[in-house]
Amino acid sequence: MASSCGEDASKSALRERYLAVRKALSPRFRARLDGSIASNLRALPEYRRDTWLLAYVPFEDEIPTRKIIERAWADGKRVALPRCIPGPTSLKFVEVSSLDGLRAGARGVLEPVADEDAVVPEEELADSVCLVPGLVFDAEGHRIGYGAGYYDNFLAGYAGTKVGLARGMQISSNPLPHDDHDVAVDVIVSDGAIWRCRREEDR
């Protein structure tokens, strides 16, 4: 789907709507949903199989990942977190063995410090699961995030499994507007189920 001003406006409206939905959740209810998401992620065959977990540090009310990361280490996995690379926007994933020492990056999100020796080699990315944050997802795996494009640019060349984490109310029953450069996830892990995304071209 090509980009248009109308689609941009629609994305902005959806972004505002789902930000409000997320913010309205009570902390107790949110914690219950997030615990179920973490459990379902561990049941995902790709998670069990792959060596690397490419996680993220949550921003505002995103699904928290600390317990997911700590569980991944306990499961014998290697964990990496993203650093934002501006101009052109993209991500580099840096291996971490602790969540101490993270620093605020260009967008205010905590990141690992720069260490080129710890960047996950491109040839190892096929043996990884990448957790992809988003405000809302649809059945084909399309997502709406914050609009900066960091994840889409990284995922365009990513060979591993793209996994969206979403609370149930963040999954749209209607197709989301998307542009040609937007990259859909392969799987959505929610509090209620694991969704295998079906592309229009696969039907």
C-alpha cells in the first residue's frame, strides 16, 4: 500500500487512540496481562530454538521486558538491546549481560553504551527472535508504532523471527494502514494466544 496524506492522518489518529487505550489500563490489570505475555513467549517454538533474544527497553507504558530478559538469561540465551542510529534511522543490537549501566539515548529510551565489539554480528541474526514493540497490530502483522521508522529500517534486512508483543486490546480486528516500507511481524504474542500472522500474498 502506497503512502498518502490520508493514511498518515489515519495512522496519527490510531496512534492517539491506542496510546489512550494503553494509558487507561490499571497497573494491576496491566501486570496480569504482561505476565501472561511473558509466559506465552517462552512457549513459542522459535524462542525455545534460537540462541539470541533481541529485546527492548520499554518506553512509557509499553510491555515491560525486565522479567523476560532475566528469564532468557536463565534459559541460557544471549540477549541484546537496541541502540538508535540516527541519519538514516536504524538500530544496532548490542549484547548485554546486565541491565545496569544503560543510558538514555537520542530518543530518551535507555540503551546499552556504545561497544562495537558487542554488536550482534549480522550472520548471527538469523538465529534470533526480535521482540518488536508497537501500539497496535493487525492479523497480518502490520503495526503502528511511534512513527520514527527505526524498527522498520532494521527489520527490512533482518533474517530472524519478528515477534510483536501486544496486550489483547492492542490487536485490531481491522486491517491497519501501512506503507510500502513498513515491515510486518511474523508472530504476535498476546496475553491470550500466540498469533501466526497471515500475509495477503500467502492466502
